[in-house]
Amino acid sequence: MSAPLLDMENLTVRFHGERTVHAVNGVSLTLQSGETLGILGESGSGKSVTLKTLLRLLPENRAEIGGTLRVDGHDVLALQGRALADHRGRTVSMVFQDPMLALDPVYRIGDQIAETVMRHEGCSRSEAMARALDMFKNVQMPSPERRLRAYPHEMSGGMRQRAMIALALACRPKLLLADEPTTALDATVQIQILLLLRDLQRQFGMGMIFVTHDIGVVVEVSDRVAVMYAGEIIETGTVHDIIRDARHPYTKGLLAANLHGAVKGARLNAISGAPPSLERKPNACSFAPRCPVARETCASELPPNVAVGTQRQVRCVLAQE
Amino acid sequence: MIPAPLFSAQNLVKHFRLKGGFLGSSRGVVRAVDNVSFDLAEGETLGIVGESGCGKSTTARLIVDLISPDAGTITLGGKLLGKHISARELRRQIQMVFQDSYASLNPRLTMEDAIAFGPKVNGMSPQQAARLAHELLERVGLEPRRFAGRYPHELSGGQRQRVNIARALAFSPKIIVLDESVSALDKSVEAQVLNLLADLKAELGLTYVFISHDLNVVRHMSDRVMVMYLGQVAEIGTVEAIYSAPAHPYTAALLSAMPSMDPDRRTMEPPLTGDPPNPINPPAGCRFHTRCKLADTICGAVEPGLFGLPGEGHQVACHIHIPGSNHRNRRVEA
């Protein structure tokens, strides 16, 4: 097997400040090029922090990053200066949740895309604008020539998200990161953007990491799924494994809470309590206080990472049986 | 005889004028709610679904009289608002829980004070109001000894939303309007709050108006569902009718836009293209005809009214179902 596009080993991220937050606690991931990984988790699970680490977007003076992180053979944590700038947008690119915040309000969309292309590929302005138009056609932007000259506020939410995808893909990145890109969109627009990302990922043959809190969205786009809780991956497997045969009690709870096919009026099998505060590095199963099937050992020892078959791992003592 | 509904809204209209044109003139009118009518029976839950700009939140605010309609009437228990019942009395009987649990609590009030505030303003003694606040905290699953003295920033989102529900209960209301009340919560916490809402409804005989963009949640909570599009009712009916036999092409599109939850049967084709149009200048005729795959010539010319279908209270605003409309299609495929 060829070397993976992304190889993340034992990543830890700790934020220092008034109080310390252990946001990511030993996350290991690999991704082949052409593969889509969905990271599923609730707020505070560390999914967005993991993604931002891949672009080195975390504040350097406050975030302490440990572990190793290689993308396309480069050690991302060692990148500096020009090499880091080349990495961002060229090797790895990102689509954010709110395009209104991610796009610059005072420049036309076409100029923003062209600027990126000129910076990374050193081509002329007219070549860069041609690429921008090409990208607008790729993302099925309605009347693309006219929209290149539009400002972000002149577009609807769905069009802005298409523009941001065009910007992110303009330099043909090898890895696309998508951080809840459809969460702020209406249902009928969300499905359009999901299908667009799925098609572009195939067409460009890039790796994609798709972060979301919505299981339904994960199922639509991912090959593999990693479920995060309290800064750890608690279960990973193919999308079939996770949907049909979830092993971790938290994954099971999330599936039940999605209400897909829930009987009207029946009581929901809700996970009680709330996620931990992450002020200390976990020394036991983080989910144990909320777990309906927890045992004594769960509260005193770190759970093993149990391999189930070749493709999946479950961080739970019960998976050993 | 059919008993009179607990609440009835007839032909509600609310337009917002856009200011900022030349010399302060109006730049246009947002037709947020245009001729919307519905009833609420005692003890039922009416779900309202639709995309942004469809007028569901404006409808919610009209129900509690946070804003006054430009036209139309509201009656509660057979009493006409403004004539037989005052806005003050109506608001006591219809309470609301908003989406943003943090913004809807005063950051300077403890949870006890936040809940007791309304009753005190309405003449309850401070001791009684404090006692009531503790009872309500207990009722929504927050231990009063731990939570009564806390401020909003010391609570999680789910806990704050429980406090907002407790505050809504302080006047023993008949109706609670829940406007995206669980949308900002994480899934595992959302399920807890939905269970709480179901328990309270059973215990207290409440009537809910449940507004959400999440169709799974609406199906779970509602007895009847009202689908809105650009300020108008597209379809209204029992939850079974809406989800298993949608009659409006927009309802059908909303349902098929839901993620499939089955990796072997992924959605291949988006049911609709483009974004919902702007409610400032809604399309003429049927407002949905610009995005409708089944649209015919009549759809751009004549506005369809709500038409009754077989099935309990099932109504749809679509020419396909109106006899004699000459629409080329006779049925809607889900």
C-alpha cells in the first residue's frame, strides 16, 4: 500500500490561558488520497481543533501541540514561513461553516480566487481569472461570469458556500478540509452542497475530511467515519459499520438521538448528563459518567483501543468481549 | 358540534417595510407572513416547518403578540384579541421559548430571579415567587439547591434551555410556542430536552407550537404539521399525512432533501436547485413555481388557495390538486 496522504499519530492539543483545556488527547488518523473521512462529534469534542491543526491555524503562543502529523510526506508541525504558506491553500485547503466570515467583504469574489491562484502558482492575472471562472463552472454557480464580479453580500447563502468551495479548490489541493460546511444552510440547499462536494472530491481525486455533528450528513459523503468524544476518537470504521453496527455506547446513543425512524411520542433513549470539562487530561474513560453500561474499571482505567476486524477500532472495554 | 379550538389565527398578515431608500422612503416590503390561518386544538402539538424566510418565526411572534399583525385576527378560548382579551392576558396564557438560550436570559439575574421575575411583576409576593421558582427548577430537572443561585454563564446550553422552559411555565400557560428551542443543542442534550417537553405536556396538559427546521424532530413531536413557504401555508395536515403522502411538491422536496441515513441508498440528485427566493419580491402566482419541477403555465399566473383533501384536516395550496385548474399533472410523487 502506498504511503497515506495524511498520517496523524497521537496528536495532542492543549490550550493554555486562564485555565488549561485538553482539547485533543491522542488522536491517530490516516487518510488515503481519494478517500473521504467523516469526523462526527458534538461541540467541544475536539473535531474542529483537529482540523485546524492540519492547517496550523491555532494560536502559536497558546496552543501546545504534540504528536506527529505528516501530510503528503511533509512534517506539518515543523513547517515555517514560506513553506507553511505554501502548505496552506496549496496542499491542504479548508471550507468553513460561515462563508460570510471566511470571505473578505470588501473584495470581489473573482479577485479573491485569482489572488490565491497567483500567489500559489505565480501565473498572470488573466490566467488566474480564467481559473476562477473555470472553478465557478465546476461548482455550478449560476451565471458564473457575472458572479465573479459580485461581492459576498450580493449572494445568497448557498451561492456564497459555492464560492468558498471554488476558492478552496482553486489550487487543486490534495486534501480538502470541510468544517460543518452545510450546517448554516437550509435543508434543500444543504443537500445540493453535500452532493457537490461529493462529486468534486471524486472528480479531483483528493482526500477529504468532513467534520460535522450531523450523522445524516456523514452518511451522505463519507467512506469512513471517526466518532470523537472529549478529544479522543472513540470509534472508527466504515460508514456501514458505524450505521449498521455501532459498538461504542456513545455512538449508539448518538444514533438513537438522531430520531431517524423514531416512533412518534415514544420516549427517547437519551444519553444523560453532559460532556466533561477537559480541564484535566483524561485518566479513565471520558464517557463513563454518562455511560449506561459502565463498569467499575471504566472510571479508574483508560479504556483499551480494541481492533474489531481490520478497518475498525473501538475505545471501550466492552468491545473486547 | 365541533368544539371551538383553543386558539385560532385567521388571515394573519405581517409585512415589514424596508427603510433606507432615497430621503427615507421605503425600499420595499418584506412579506413575512401573508394570509396565514390555522387553529390549535387543546392538548395538541402543531409543528411548523420551512426554510429561512418562510415566516415561521414571524408566525411565532404573532401568536404570542410580540408583534401585532397588519391584518387578521387572533382568538384564544373564543375571545378575540384586542376586544375580549388583552395582550397582557394573552401573553400570560401563551408563553414562548426561543432558540438562543443565552440571549433570552438576563445575565445579571440568578436563575431563581429570572424565573420569579414575571410572577413578581404580576403581583406575587417575593417569598411566593421564590418558592415557585424552586418548584419549577425541580420540575425541569435542575436541583434548586445547586442551580437557584447561578447566573446564565455558569450553566450549559441544555441547562439554560431548561431554565427558559421553567420560566415559560411560571404563569401556568395553556400554550407554549417553541421557536427552534432545541436547535442549538447538541444531539444528546436535545434528546433530553425533548423528553422533558413530552413529560411536561403529559403532566400539565399543555398545547405546543413546535417550530423547527429538523424534520425528524418535528415528526417525533407533532400531531399536525404546517409547511410554510415564503410567508404562506403550503400544506397542513396530520403528521402521518404530511410524512407519508405529501401533497405539495415543496413538502415532497423537503422530505427528500433529508439525508438518507442509509449508505447504500444515498441521495443522488438534489430535489430542488437554488436557494429559497427573497420574501421582498415573492414570485407571482404560486410562490413556489420558480423552483417547482412540476410547474405549469397556471402556476405563474394564479395564486392557489388552500384546498381540502380527503383525510382529516389535510389542506394543500397547489393547482395540481384543485379540480378544474387545467394543471397538466394530477399527482405529486414523493
